[in-house]
Amino acid sequence: MMKVSVWHNDLSDDYLRTVTQLGADAIDCGRGEFFPGVKEQGYPDLDALLRLKKKVHSWGLEFNRVTLPDITNAFMKDQDGGDKDLENSCQALRVFGEAGIPIARQRFSGDVFPERLTRTSTPHRGGYMSRSESAFLTRNLADPPSQESLDGWWDHFCRVYDQLVPIAEEYSIKLAMHPSDTPLPDTPLGGIGYHRVIDAYPSRSVGYLYCCGTRAEAGGLPLVLDEIHNYGRKGRLFTLHLRNVRGSLATSGGFEETLLDDGDMNVFKILIELKKQGFSGCINPDHIPPIHGDTPACSQGLAYSIGYLKALFAALAVV
């Protein structure tokens, strides 16, 4: 059975009460510095993490996915002190494994090229605003990266995964990689590079935090369904992000994010394909646009998104 995960926010009792009442099942932590201990020693404190886990469990929720400390530009560019990034990520993964966290993500500096796009906000029905990006609006377009620089990025990626994968196997924790967002064709974890992760690391502990919105930005619903079929039949879909978009870089040189029912994709078709692949993990409705009168935490947009997704789950049960 598929489940709904939501962002960690501040993990206050007020927030946990809200998402529990809305029907969420699990918590995702998207920032590598969120947990106590990371800012002080470079990796989470196990005792503090276990206390947070107990608090989350007290509301009937669970941790679905966490994020390791970032691999910064210092490591990716062989700068002084950069190796400390890798040491901290390895130790963090051990701590999360000790705490029984099921899924961890590693972020890498340089996997996107924001200078080659123009980002703005676009109004939609009733005036709600959401992120949009265009490759055509960019002024003084930066030169694309050289093959040498892309190869260097991949070499550094492999140095990290060479260390993380054995730890993940030892502690039975899954490593889930998010695609490059925004997915320009030459981004390291774009359409081609994203495939390379499981080619290079065939371990069953290695797979994907598959982002439907990000991949739709690259090629729309047909691409998303094809990739879900491909990765799903290989057992490499660990958890998903779900958002809808209009347009794509391939069709219009840009895109706009929308609420789940307001974009080009039929989201129910995504769930049907996930069901065919036997997916039973968490789906996180992310990049939620604020609705008129909303709170800073987008509580109204969150309520809409969880309700919409759970209604689709109910419909999926009778398909």
C-alpha cells in the first residue's frame, strides 16, 4: 500500500498534530543540516535523533527519508578541507542506520546549472503563484560544461558512493538519489546520468528518490511513465516526489509548476503505473504552491495536496 509523506517543517507538536489529522503517514527530512549535531560536529547526534524519532512515532508517524550532510563544492573541486564532507556523510549514514531510518539521500554540489535558466513565479487559476523556469529568458547564457568537467563531477560522485554503499549495505539503509532539478540535458543527474547511478552501483541498497515533477520538466508524462516502468521493474524506486507541471524544457523551453490537478499530467496514470510495478513506498507532494490566505507552511496547500493524493489512493484500490 502506498503512503503519504510530508516535509519535516519544524517537527513541533503543532505541526505533527496538523499533518497527522490531515492523514500523512511519514516524515521526510530534506535538509542535511536539520538534525541536532550536524552544525556542531558535522553529523547527527544519535541520542537526539532517537528522541526525535520517538516524538514522531508518538503521533503515529514514522521517518521515511532523511538527508545526509551536503557534499559541497570544496569536495567536488578538491579544495582544502573537502574530504571532511565525505567523512561526515559516512558517519551520518552510520548514525541513521543505527537509528533504523529506512532511506537516506546524498546531495552533491554542482549537479544543476541555475545560471543557465531564468526563474520566476507565474499566476494560475484564482491567482495562486508557483515556480516557473525558462531557458529562453536567460541573458548572457553561460557556456555549457565541458566533457572534462562532467567527467570530473562523476568521478567525485563515485568517490562518495564507493564509501557510502558498503555502509548502506551493512546497516540495511537505502541510498536514494534525486534527479538534477532543473533537468537540463547535460546536468549530471539528468536523463542519461540518472541511469548511470544504478549501472555503476548494482547493489540493492542503491536506487532513487524519483521526482515526477522534475522528470516531467524534462519530457512530460510519457517520460515519467517510461522511467517509472524502467526503474520500478528493477526494484529501484525507493520513494517519490509528486508535483504537476505545465510545459517542459523539451517542448517549450521552460515549465510552470502547478497544483496536482492543474498541470499537464494525469497524476492518476502515474499511480496506476506505480501499482503495476508493485511500489508500496511513500509519495511526497512537494513544491506545494500556497493557496490564498495560506500560512508560511502552506497548510492549506498541504491539506489540498494530501487530500487529493489520498482520494487517488482510494480510487486506485478499485482499479
